[in-house]
Amino acid sequence: MNKRVCFLFLLGLVLCSLFAAAANDTTTDIQTKAYACLGNKVNGHCSSLSTEEKIFSLLSIGQCKSELLSDSFSTQCWPEQKCTVKSTAQAILALSKAGIDTSKAETWLLSQSINSKDIDWFLQVEANTAAGEETSCSVAYSDNSIHHFSINEDKTLSGDAGNCLSVYQDYWFKVSSSCYNEQFKVSCSDSFQTSVLYQKTDAGTNDFYVSDKTASASGEGTTTENINLSCFKTGSVCDYEGTLWAAIVLKYLKYDVSSYIPYLIAMSGNNPQYIPESFLYTLTDNFRTDLLTRQQENQWWAASGDKFYDTAVALLPFQNEDITEKANSKAWLSGVQGADGCWQDNIRNTAFILYSLWTKNINVTVTQKNCESSNHFCMSSASCSGISGTELTDYSQSCLGTNICCDRQKVLASCSAQGGKLCSSGEQCLGGSDIDASDSLNSICCVSGTCGVQQQTACSSSGGICRDSCFSTEQFSSSSCSSSQVCCVSSSASQKSSGSLVIILLVILIVLALAGIIFRKKLRELFLKFKFGGGKGKAPTTPSPRFPPTSSSRVYPGLIPRTIIPQRAPATRAPVRKPAGRDEVSDVLKKLKDIGK
């Protein structure tokens, strides 16, 4: 019995270690392998890397700091030979997170700001009066003259508001582009409110954007409106991608970037390849739903054609959050990870993916205060302001990326507030995206799609993905797709699947071997019973007679000396043994089970 206990104990240890190894290979091992691969490619090789590779290596694993500084033009801008807004903003972020003074670079970056001419601006004035009442108003700006106008009974505008303002579509004033630097002071006889709107020049649509600030005053009071419109330039024209990066980095460094947001919002439709919703969500706390619904096949983003870089960009605002879309992308990345641990053997993409999805806060010291362990919350400064929170600056260094530490917790909006609808149990979001919502704990919040039951293809059932052609990191599978596409399976996933199959077979063999050792005696008895007594209706064969031992050579049949035996009574036939019945076999099996307990 003691031997059996020892065998069972050893069996348990073997099984636990095997399954633990298999589980580890599909979870934390992904991150560990990626960091190890990146370290092997970067350590000792920083001088040969591109500026962008150095930036993301510094952000992700803290390497290449001195080499990145050497790439600059007098530590003002990057790269040295041809400074750009995007590279300089990214370098400022990486170096500032590493504790390096970047004030000279910040000054250079701000010097690249210009006024954008791609936006039309409008002034809106609304009186808080009952229908049928007219309100008299006036507006003043730099010419020091006062221009009078009226808000009519039907809320339309009339009157001469000067050279800077002209009535547009009856309800607004269009601001002349030559007056964008003006300050407009408005006063009315009754209580009123003012705001500014903007639209992309020659948009061809009626899409207008309203600024997030509205001013109001009582009768005879005054409100002041400014036209703030800036961008960062390359040469003499606005650089949209550069402005995206510069805006989030400068906001993280506590600069006022409100003048850049109208340009970024209005021109976002012209620049989808940069995934502007990711940056705008960080800057405004809006566009979250727009960003998450752009995830393709619930796995990645691919606006520019580079799935790996784009997915890292899209999930950058969620470094301190665990959301469904992030988990989906992690699962996809684990399936297409290279055998060495990197993605596509690409240093920049691997470093950016790790910084965005598997961030390690490499710049925090033990003595610094931790935001989340102190029951505070890491989020963007826009999110903190949106919930009337206060930044806890002593804790912000422990937050990831450009997030800060806020004293209040952000609560998710409901599904309907995010423009979605809740699907019933068993339904999926078809043709859209399922996003997190405050009321979607036990259901799916579907945005830009319909609720229904997904018809699985043979390809998806086997863990594959239907594509027009397979990636270099994938293998062709014979499983069918519903369209003319081919089924692609990750090479690393198939290797992991083969490895898991080997482990399972090994476990089965070990179990069978140990069971055979422990129950060898009982199994032998059972085998003999089945061999000699388990036939169905057949009598056992009579064994051949044994010959007496001889002292000489071997005796062959037919050469035995004949002996005369006295005559005896006829021998009676031996009774035929009854074969073992099913009840006896069941009893034997039952006893075996009892012994094994």
C-alpha cells in the first residue's frame, strides 16, 4: 500500500509540473520571451539602431539613452540630420520618462507651432428668451468700435457685426480668416450664451464641431470668445501626425494644448491612417467608442497597413486599463509571435507593442509613492478633469505612459450612452464591435453592428483566420472558409499545439505505466481468468499429457516405448468446466477498483 501511495504522489507531481509548464507557455511566457528577444537585439547594439528604434527601446526596456541623446541636433530636436516634430516629441517623452531634462527640446517643439488655415470658424450667440421676443446685442473687437446686431423672434441673426463677422445660414456669424487672432466681446440686453464652432474648410458636408467651452452672462453682461487654432509644421504646412504626437506629449508635460485640438478633430477624417481617435481620447476623453470600434476581427487595428504598429498606437491610452479589446489583441499577438519572441523580427514594433500592451514601469524607484496601491487611479489628465478630479502629482510618476494619478475613479458610461445596444444571452455582435460598458457585465454591448448568432466556419473552429493570403508567420490550413479566402494558422500556434499534444500523450503513457506497476498482480489474475475462463460457451481444452523425465536425450512424439497396461474399467469423462460468467468478471473488476482506491 505504501508503494502505491508513493507512486500516486509521484504521478501527481509529474502531472502538475507538466500542466503548469503548458499553461505558462501560453500566458506570461509570451511577455517574457518578447522582452528577452528585444534585449538580445538591443543590448550592445544601440549605436546601430535607427532613432525610432532607440526611442521605443528606451521607453520599453530603458536602453539606448546616451545613443538617443547623441542622435539629436544639440539636444534640441531629432534626428540630427533632419529634425521632425514627430521624432522630437517621441524623444522628449522617452527622455523625460527617463529623468532627462528636455527643456531645450520642448522650446524647439513649441517654436514649430503655426496657425492652421484649414478650418472655418463660426460664432454662435443665443438669447435665453421666450419664443417671439427679440434681443439686442453688440460685439466689439480690435478696431475698438462697437457693432450692433439683433437676435430676432425666430432666433435668426440680423445687423452689421463689422468686417470680421458675417451672418452665415441665418443663425451664426462666420469669422473672417484674417480675424482669427481677434478677441470678441459680446453683450446682450437679456441673458445669453456664446460659443464657437468650427468646420473643415471646403468640407462639403454640414458637419460642425462645437468647442467644449460655453460662456454665459446675464442681461447687459459680457462674454469673451477667442479663436484658438494651431498646428505643428513640417516646412511651412501643418503636419497632422506630428501634431498628434506633440499634443499628447506637451499635455503630459503640463502645457496648454487646447489650440491644437480643433485642428486635430476637424482634420481627423482626412487622416485615418494615423488612428487619431487614440490621441484624441487621451486629449479630450472623447472618441473612446470610435477608437474601439475600429478594431478589426476583434483582434487588431490596421489603418496604415502595419497591424503591429497600429495596434500599439490604438491601445496606448489603455496602459493602465484592462479592457476586452486589449485582451483580444494580446491573444492575437501571442498567436503570431515569432519563435524567438519578437514580432516580425522588428525592433521598433516589438518595443512599441511591449510599451503599449505589456508595460513595465522601469523608471519608478522603490521610494516613490505608488498611485494604484494607494487606492488612487491612473488615467489621462483629460479623464481626470472630466470627472472633476484632482491630479496627485506625488503619485503620477508611478502611472504608465502619459497617464497621471487622479483622486477619483472613472466610471464607464452605459451601453446606450456609448451608442450601442445590449445583446441577449448567446448572441454576438455581428459587423460591429463589442465594447465595455457599465451595464454589460453579463451581456455584450454592440456598437456599429447587429446582435445575432455567429455562423462559425471550419477555419475559425480549428483556430484559424480567413485571409486573402497568409502572413509569413502563418501556415496554410486545409480548413474551409465561407468565402474565397484561405485559412491561415499561426506557425507558433501550431507548434504550441503540437507541443501540447506531445505532453498529453506523455501523460497518458505515464499513467498507464504506473497503473500497470501498481496493479500488476491483479491485472495478471484478470488476464488469466479471461484467458482460461472467459470464453463464451467453449469448454477448456484438455492439456497434453506430461511425459516422465528421462535421463537420456530428448524424447520426440511417436518414439515413446510402448507399455502394456492392465485392463481397467472405462474411464469416465471429466466434467466440463463452466466458463466464467459475466457476474464473476464484474466481481473481479469491482475488487480491482476497491484495491485501487
